[in-house]
Amino acid sequence: MNSEVVLISGANRGIGLALTEQYLINGCSVIATCRDIATATGLMTLKAHFADKLLIESVDITSSESIQRLANNLSQQNISLDLIVNNAGFLDRDNHSIHAIDYADAEMCFKVNALGPLFLTHCLINLLNKTRLCKIAIISSSKGALSQEQGVDWYGYRMSKAAANMLTVNLATELVNANVAVVSVHPGWVQTDMGGSSASVSVNDSALGIIKVINNLSIHNTGQFYDVSGEQLPF
Ligand code: NDP
């Protein structure tokens, strides 16, 4: 049995829900965070099967108060974390040209995709298990890679994922001596609400690939960017 404790943001649907299920199947304890517990039916179903292993917590990743409340709740319960998966994401689907930019959507990308992981990590850093290697994963996107030519689309999303990748590099550098390893993962083009039904990767295959990348993460390869096949990507 795996005794690790994993915290996953945006766990009510898509990749976050699939990661939650897979980590539970692997014997981990999971703290699944979502905005609205009342409508998180997938998590409720998992709770029925994994009652002792699944804790569902309400968090709006754009709210520092909400994230701080989560940290206080976990601290009061003396919970130590082995892994934080920053998965919650937002896509400004219509911001595909400089002539058509919705500022609120672009701003939301930064709040959810870049500042959310920054503040979640800030609030939870002291809850990481100090007795063994801990890990932080940021579910990023190849669309945030500065070094790849990929046409023009989704201004806020791509800028915010590039910023999220910088968070990975910065965290990895700061935390290497604290025995915390950090990774950015591109989950593939995945069949979720964000990726759409024509996407090429099933949500379960993506989750399994992400878990494999995280399992292969050590202090020796901290601060890198991988896809779900384990191939290293350029930032
Ligand atoms: P979905 O759109 O299916 O799910 C997004 C998740 O993020 C939901 O749980 C949603 O919660 C949550 N979320 C959004 N805003 C907030 C917020 N303010 N506070 C808390 N949670 C929030 O996306 P995917 O599962 O496809 O994506 C997961 C990650 O993978 C994202 O970071 C995404 O950028 C990345 N990714 C996905 C790709 C794909 O093809 N699907 C490709 C590349 C990267 P709620 O239900 O409350 O809205």
C-alpha cells in the first residue's frame, strides 16, 4: 500500500478527477480540491468507494483567502503532504488574435494558471513532509513553451502557462536543498471540457502518463518540463 498524501487542485472534473481516481487506486490518500463540492458528483462517487482515503476541500484558486483557509484546515488536522498537483486551469478560448482580446478572460488565465499555483504552493509549503522527498507538479501546456513555433492563439492561456513554467524553474532552484522536486507536465491534447471530444488522448491515459512522470521525478531532474510519454520538452 502507498501511504503518500497527494493534494490535487481542480479535482472535480477532467484530468484532475482522473488523477484523483488513479492516486486512490494506487493506495494514496488524496485531498481533492474544487470550487463547488455540492456539484462535484464525480468526487462524491469516489468518496463512496474510498471514504477513508479521500478528503474533499472547497478552494477557489483565484482567492488567496480561500487558499489560506485550506492551508489552515489541513494544518489543524496535522496533515503532511508528499505531493501537490497544480492542475486547475482556465482557457481564454476566444483570445486568438490581438484584434480580439477579452481582458477579463486573459486576466483569469493568469489568476488560475499562474498565480493560483504560486499562492497554493506558498500556503502549503510548510505542510510538505519534511522526512522524505516531496514533489510539486504543475500541469502546464506545450502551448506555454517559448521555444516552440505553434502559430497564434489563446493569448492569456499561453502567456500564463509560460509564467507557470517559470514558477517551476524558480521553485526547483529554491527548494532543491529542502528535498523538494518540481516538474512541469504537458498532459497532451486531452478529451476533457477544455480539450474537447476530438482530442487525441483519453483522460485516463493522460492521468497515467502524468503519474509516471511524477514517479520518475527526483531531485536530480528537478525543474524540467515533460510530456506524458516522459519526453523532455524545451521551455
Ligand atoms: P477542464 O476544463 O476539464 O477542468 C478545469 C478544472 O480547473 C476544473 O476542475 C475547474 O473547476 C478547475 N478550475 C478552473 N478555475 C478554477 C478556479 N478559479 N478555482 C479552482 N478550480 C478552478 O480542464 P482539463 O482537465 O482539460 O485541464 C487540466 C489542466 O491541464 C489545466 O491546467 C489545463 O490547462 C491543462 N491542459 C489541458 C489540456 C487539454 O487538452 N485538456 C492540454 C494542455 C494542458 P470548475 O469545475 O469549478 O470550473
